[in-house]
Amino acid sequence: MKHCLAIDLGGTIVKIGLVRDGKVLARTRLDADSQGGLAGMLPAIGEAIDGLLEAQSLTGEDLAGAAMAFPGIVDFAARRAASTNAKYNDAPQVDVEGWIMDRYDIPFVMDNDARMALLGEWTCGAGRGTDNLVMMTIGTGIGTGAVIDGRPLYGRRWCAGALGGHMIVDWRGRRCTCGNVGCVEAHSASFFLPQIIGEDKGLSEAFRADKGNQNFKTLFDKYRAGDPDAVRVVTGCMDVWAAAIVNYIHAYDPEKVVIGGGVIRSADIIIPYVQQRVNSLAWTPGEKVTIVPSELGDDAALVAAEYYFNVDHVV
Ligand SMILES: [Zn+2]
């Protein structure tokens, strides 16, 4: 079995890994400039890949292929970004496949980053063994992916399953970066926390004034300490995540929903709360849908590289 090269193009960090047998065997990361674009990042990404291969005494011949996780809509058949939202806006014009072919002469795929995280968890993580799975990755934004009857969803424009962060939870709600109003993301992703906190008149003045310094880590820390403002904000976000998951359940009819992203360090708070809300709100004849935390964490999208090239590994 050959190694697979995985590149997870995040908004602030690019993660690169060599994957085999469901594990990231070697990895490196570099700071990303997603506003500066993808073309400008490629030389640094190339250097990082070369360094990683050299350290493992590997060459392109040892690789089954390269998979890139992209934070936007990806035309999977064209192996190229199709539509972006404020990250790597030049990507639809960048021929990453040609660049990879020139350097390493290996097959290349590009896929949506949240869909790749789903594929990682489905094949090697918290979603193993089910044919019907949804994953929700919560961070700066919110990404989703869905497997139905053993097949990952792609759709006519490659958006199927991927736009769960932009399902509407409040049609009179906050304007989202995507142009829509009241998206899950606009009401519960960390990018919007300053607005979520600043606009909530039920919070103390001091807490609202400090909105620029709050993130999910500080909020969950304060939640654990019993800070009533943090409890209000965190509970509000968890209610939005639960509402979103009820929507995903009604749309995709999964057996399990995996929650991933940085917030899942607080799985001990999130999972029981969301599970209870979902149990009481979702219409699921016969059985409840299990909500589980990601097992692969930051590695989920990287691990997915094998799904495309080493399918024999998939159990
Ligand atoms: Zn949106």
C-alpha cells in the first residue's frame, strides 16, 4: 500500500500529511494567507511537501495520489475550486492538479474540506460501520457533509450535504457572509461571536464590551465556571447547533451525526446537551439519532485522502 499525500487548506493554517492505513504517519503545517490567495501559497506548500517526503525518505513514486481539502465549493470532477467565500478567492483559476502532476506525477483530487472530514470519520473514525452519516464541523465557519445509503452526497453543483452551515435557522436573522440571512453559521460560528455577543442586550455591559476577546475556548471555560453571560451565549449556540442537526436529520435521515471542530474539546458539555435537544425535537420514527464527537479531530480531512486512492483499505 502506497502513502497518500493530504493537504488541508485552512483559513489560517495549511496542514500537510502522509497518510496510510487510516493514520497520519507524518505531518507538517504552515501559516496560511487565505486572503492572499492560493497561487501565492503554492511555492510554500511545495517546499513543505518536499521537506516532509525527504524526512521520510520518500519520493513521488511512493505516493498513490494527493488529495486537497478546500474551504469552499469544489467541482470534484474538474478537480478544481468552483466557488469561494472570502478564502482563496483566486482558487477557481488555479490549476493545482497540473502543479501536482508537474512536481510528483501522481493522481490528484480536490474536495470540500468538511466533506473530507466526513469521509475521514466515516471510513476511519466516529462514523465507521454506518451507511448513513452526517458530520458537522464547527469552527470559524460551519461545514457539513452527508453519506446516504453508503454514498457521499455531491449533487448537481457539488453542494449537496456541504451547505449545512448555510441552512436557515432564523429567516429574520443576521446577515451571513454568504449573502443569505439567518444561517446556522451567522448565529453560531466563531467568526460571528463578536456580533452574537455585541447584539445581545440580555448580556451584561462588561461582557458585551469585551466581545472582541471572546472565542469558544474562553466561553466554554467561563461556562464551566458558571459565568451567566457565558452560559447564555454558549447555550444559545448549542441551541442553534441542535436546530441545525434536526434539519440535517430531517434532510438526510442519518444513523449518526458526528460533531467536529475545535469546540469538540468541550464534548462533555456539547454532546449531552445537543443529544437531549435533538431527541426531543427531531422526527425519527423507531429510533433516536446518536450524536457523537469526532474521533480524528484535526486529522479527519487528512485521513480522507486514502478514501480516494487506497479504497481497498476502506472497511
Ligand atoms: Zn450563510
